[in-house]
Amino acid sequence: MTREEMVQRLFGEPQEKKISLYESEIEEHLSKQTEKVTINVREVELEDPLKKTQDPTYLDDELLKFTETGISILHATPNATEMIRKYIPRTVKELTIPSTFLEDLSFLQEFPNLETLNISDYSTFEPEEIEYIANNTKIKNMTFRSSGTISGLKCKEGCNVLDAGSMIAQYKNLTMYYKSYNGKWGRYLKAYTSDYSSKNLKTLEALYEGIKPHLTQLNGVSMTKDKEASIYEDFEVTFEDNRIKGLTIRNVSPEEAARVYKGIYSKENIDKTIINLDNKSYDDIYHLKQMSDTTEFIVRYHNIDEHYNDATYEEFLNMRSTIDYYKELIETSDLSPVEKVAYVYDILKTMRYQENHEDKSRSRNIHAIVTDGNIVCVGYAAFAKQLLNELGIKCLNVGVTCKAQEGTDGGHARNIVRVDDDKYNIHGIFALDITWDSDKEVSVIEEEGKTTVVARPDEEMKKKVVDKYDSLILYRHFLIPMQTYEERYPEEEHPAIYEAYRDGKAKKLTQQARKLSRGEIKRTNISDLYVFDQHSHLFSPEEGSLTVERYFNEPKPTLETFEQILSTVRQAEGYKTEEVNKEVDRVVQLHHMLKEQNPDGQDHFFKSTTK
């Protein structure tokens, strides 16, 4: 005998007999409850059948009880359910009932005055069932003993939920409540909504005002419109001494952020506000101006390398207008991919290396570089990566360790870029080091009949200068192929992604990328996630290890190709036609002079195919 069969024999059958025996009393008692009816079902618990076999009278007194406002029974058998439903007065305004009595929700349409429905068991309603009740009944309030129903409605379109242990929700004209096991509200309140429309924000505000007296120890409030990502709440408010200490905003547009901020600020001052944004242009960024004027305001913008930087509103605007200007300048020039790389290289290397010694981060972060004019290697690499990626060129920012002249190790940053250029038939991975080709005040001095190339000549040397070059002259570290990377940079700790390709790990990386794209593995199953993410930025899952190896072994372009690239870029940069050839010749001439001056150096300038 199954447990269900045993429960039916021990409790169901006696329940049916008891209900049938007292039908007239049930009808009479319920008919008196014209405005409020309470139906409770105890339900048979796991150990009850065993106790019943030991004591035949066990729970007999629970089979039927008449309460002040209704009836309590032990087991909701079909006949008992049907009989009780039949005699509930259709005039009631409040009904407390188990969900087992509501398997057919159309039953609720028989109650034209019903405003409050309390679910007396621990069942959970599906969102579709709540939708039906909201659309087809006059019910305005529902309460639940389980949190599942309201949890299932979080971020549903048109539904607003406040959760602090106990919960309250509003969907259309239906207000829903869940009281936690101890009936208390917690110290942290989470708000869930489908969008940040004025209507939804007003609804959340009304719900908050209704439960505010219960939130006597509130430490923080958060709000999100994405249930699955609710761990990263869109809005997070922290309190100190019963006033707002700070507001953090994530994952929303500036317009949405401003709408929520305005609602909060209209009632209370906000000490500090942080908004997290991607490093991209926002047409609605102007909505943040009020925040900048009325609170300590920080834009925490998101770089492509997953790193965050903090800027003021003005600094962020200045950065984006600068990047957008460069992008427009390059994109309107009708350049091929490698020509775009050369143009970005030229733009950034005109910025002279200069560290901000008071705050070193400001010579490393793009917004501060644009504002202050100070830049170091990390700044060159970060700026190049951002700009090239926005131009559709795959580019990495990599850190290396270099041997300094004093013998000590020093950190350094450069770029690795993937070039796909059909115009020049260049398809490879190359290193760029803008720092070491940046503005050096390159000059030629003449002393005792001998000419020498110098960088940043001192006052004594300046008296001997016979020729000067502009800041675009150097290309010693432009398009360094991977096959000569170690030869070019022999005394370095090399980038992890370079070592992975060099050591034959391309096959493993491409296999992992394909498995991840097909859902066969999770990111947590990948051991070296940093290298994998760099690989995934350079190559799509469809590209196999042979493609990686081919790009890794792409040779350096020839001198003739470089001269053609440089000539096209110089024209795009605004040089007159008659100046272009002269400029290209001066670049080549200088690098030959540098080679002659330092014949044993690691000079990998472009080589002519005719030599």
C-alpha cells in the first residue's frame, strides 16, 4: 500500500464521512460569514499515519472544526473541498483558503465583492496564475505563507517587488504580501522592477512608504531590473546615521539613472554617487549633469580589459569626445585595417612620455591622460587598445618585465594587435610599442665632422643641432612579428599569450573556445582564464589552431609595403602631396642612420626586398 493510499484510508475516508454527516451545520455556519471566511486545512504530516495505526482516535478532533470566521478540516479530499466551496457566501470581501481549493481559478470570479485573498497553505502560484487573478477578478490584495509566488514575479513586466525577508509586490491592481517566518523585515531592502519608467518608480515609492515603518534598522537599499543578475543590483543605496551615505548605479542607461536619482534626491541629499558605465559614447549622457552638480559624482567607466577607472563627469565627457574625434578622423579617411593601426600609432606617439608624480594613476588612465596630458607606457597601451578596438581592430594590452640599464627589473606595457588586411595581404599578430617610439625630440647633431642622432638633446647639444625630426618619425617598434619577438625583446619576461602560442598551446585554447561556445564546459572549468580571454579576444571559436599558428608566423611587411602604408596615412593626416614622399624618405633615412650608428643593436626596421 502506498502512502497516499494509506492516508486516504486512515484520514480521507473518515474526513468524507465527517463532512457528509455535518453538511447542514457547515452550510448554516458558513452562511453567517457574509464578509470574511477562513478555511484552513491542517494536512496530514509524514508521521501521522504511523501514529494513527497506534491510536485509532488520533486526530479525530481535527477532522472538522468550526472557527469564528470559518472552518478547519484535516485533509482536503475532493468531496470535502467541493462541499465547502459550495457553501462559502459569494458576498465575502476577504477569503482565507488553501490553494488546493483553487485548482480552478475561475471559482474566484463567483465573488463580485472579494478584495482580499489569503492563501493559508505554503503553496506557490505561477506568474500565469497571478496574471489570471489580476485580469479576471476584483481581488486587490493577496497574502502568502510561502515566498515562492512573489519571488517568481521579480522583474516580470509590469510587476514591482520589494524584498527584505518579508516581501510586498504590486502587479496591475493586485498588491501581494509575504510575511517571513518571524514576520520581521530585514536590514537590507531589494527592489525588483521590469524597467525604470516613471510609473514603476512611483509604484515602488508607494510600496516603500507603506512598509517604511517596519524598516527601523535599514542599512541599505538596492534595485534591479534583471532578476538573474540581481547580485549586481542596478541601484544600491547605503545608509549611515539614518541618512543616505552613497548611491551606486550599474547596468542602466544615463537616462534611467537620472530618473531614479531625481526621485531619491527630491527627498534626501546624497553624499556620494557612483555610476558604472562602459567606455563608450552615450547619447543620453547629458542626463547625468544634475548628479554632477548636486553630489560628489564619479563615473566608474569600464575598460575593454575589465578594469575600472574613476572619472568626473567632465573628465568622462572630455575623454569620450576625444576618442570619438579620433575615430571620426580615421573612419572618414577610408583606410585599410593596417593603415588604421598606423594612424592610431601616429596619434598616440605624438604624446610625450610624462608621469604625474603626485598621482601616478592619472598618467595611466585615459580620462586623466586626455585632461592632464601626462602619459606613461600603461597609458599608451590602454589608449591604443581602446581606440583600435572601437575601430574594429583586435588589440590586447599586455604587461612585460624588462631589464633596466641598472640591472633591475621594471614593469612595462605594450600592445599585441591582430591585423587582417586584404589590401596589403597582411594577416598576422604583431607587437606595437608606442612608448618607445613616442615623441623623443629626435635631432641630428654635428660634432668634429661627425653626425649623430640623439633624443632630447641637452642645452649644450642643441647648439650643435643640424637637423630636427617631428614626433612622427620613429617606427622602430611598429608591427613587430611574433616570429622575431624574442629576438627584438631578448631580456624580457614575455607576455603570457605570446608564450602560450610559442609553446604550442593554440590547439588547447581553440578547443576550449569551441566547447565553451557550444555549452559543453563552463568558464570555471578553464584553468588559465586570463590567457584564454586574451586568446578569445584575438580569435573567434570557429578559428582553429592552424589559423592561430599561421597568424603567429606571419612575417614582417617589407619596406616597400611599409612605405606605401605610411604614404597613405600621411595623406590622411593632412600632409600635402608634395610633402608625402619627402616625409616617407626622411623616416627611412633616419632609421638607416640609427642602424649605422648602432650596428649591434636589435633594430628590426622594415627591410627592402631589393636588398
